[in-house]
Amino acid sequence: MSSKVISRLMVFFVGLPAVICLVWFNQMNHLALHVVVTLLAVAAADELFNMFRHNFKTQNRVLVDICSGLVPLSTLLCAVFGWPVIITVYVFVCAVLLCYSIEVVSAKTFEDSNSHLITSTTIIFYCGFLFSFLSRMTFFEHSQQLLILFLVMVFFCDSFAWLFGNLLGKNNKGFIKASPNKSIAGFIGGFFGSVLAGVLAYKIWPQIFTGPVYKIIILGVLTAFTSIVGDLVESVFKRSSECKDSGTLIPGRGGVLDSIDSIVFSAPVFYLTVTRLYAL
């Protein structure tokens, strides 16, 4: 049995149930989930920082990691103290401005300043702000069900893309240069998996996902599309930095970014779409 198959079986039988249990444990408005998201955001920021160092001059590593972690940390504090979640946006802006201000007062020469500021902003936005939308879902009325639906949509998208790609994708690969092993059949499988997860939720929780079924199909299609793009974006990061994996923290999976890249990209779209379709 190949290492890839073993890795996916571990995710299915260990990883996904563990994440669902974490989501279902909603004491203090999902405090445990907020802590995990904050720690993962810092770890992901450190990995992306390390990749960017191959191509760019960067600011202080600790500064960028902390600023990235401040955004999901602010969501945690909003959940614990009942503050409005819009504070997360203000913290993101302040974190970026802090990096800019430190560059102003600390730089002795400025030939690398643009590189410093661009990389810091990208890391904080990508690993801190975008990922914090997963935490922001805890503020929904039916947070447990919505979080489970989102995570299962992403997982089904990835799993069915892998399955369809292996079974039907041998002759339709290579049209995406960022990830030559991806196939048209795999992309179709990803959309199928995400929509399937949505339809199952529509049947299991009709009191939450009200109205016509096409709404949950739209949600599934958008979540699948952004999950796939998120995976490809990280492939671009790695190829540009000439890295095989973002890190080595997770055995069989690579780094943290290798495991959450689809979530980072799709969480904001799922969050915004579900609020429009279901008025949560």
C-alpha cells in the first residue's frame, strides 16, 4: 500500500473524526477550536515565511509570526468575552500597520523595504486573516453543524478529486502547470464530492438549510472551486520557492500549510456565501 493511500486513510479514520469531535466540543463558544486555529495560523505563517525567504528579503520572523497569530487570537477573545467579531478586521489592519511602522523606524537602508512589506502583508493576510474565517463560523447560530458541513465539504472535495483522478484522470492531466498531476477528472470529482456533502447536510438538517436544494448546490460548488484553487495557490508558493512541502510537522502530509491550504482559501467564501443564502 502506497504512502499516499495510507496518509488518506489516516485522515479519514483519525484526522476527520478528531476534527469533528473538536468542533462538537463547543464549551465557551468553541474555545478549543479557537486555540487550535491560532496555533495553526502561527505555524502556517512560519512555514510561508520560510518559503518566501527563498525569493525575498523579509522582516523579523518572530514579528511576522506574532502578527499573523494576533488575528485568530482576536477571534478567540471575541468568543470568550462576547465582543463583536468585526474586531478581527481591525486587528488585521493594525497588525499590517505595525509591520509597516516597524519598517519605517528600523530600516537603515530601503532597497529591501518593498520586499519586507509585501511578504509580511501577504503572510498576515493569508495565514492570519483568511484562516480566521474558520473561527468566525463559531459565531453562527448553528455553528457546530455549519463547521462540520464546511470541513466535510473540503474533505470530500479533496478525497473525491483524488479518487476520480486516480481512476479516470490518467489521460487528462497536465493542463494546470502549477500542479501537473491534477486532472480534469479529479476536478470534476472534487465538485461532485463537495456538492454531495451539501446534499447530505440538506437532508440531515433541513431546519438549518431551508429553501430549495439549489442553494446548497451553489454553496458546494463555490466551496469546491475555492478549495481547489487554494491547493493550487500553495503549489505556486512551493514551486516558486523550490520546496516539495511547506514543512515537516505532519508525518505523511508535510507541513501545516499542506494540510490547511484548501481551508484557508475556501473558509471566507463559505462564510460569506452561507450568510447570504441562509441569512444566518
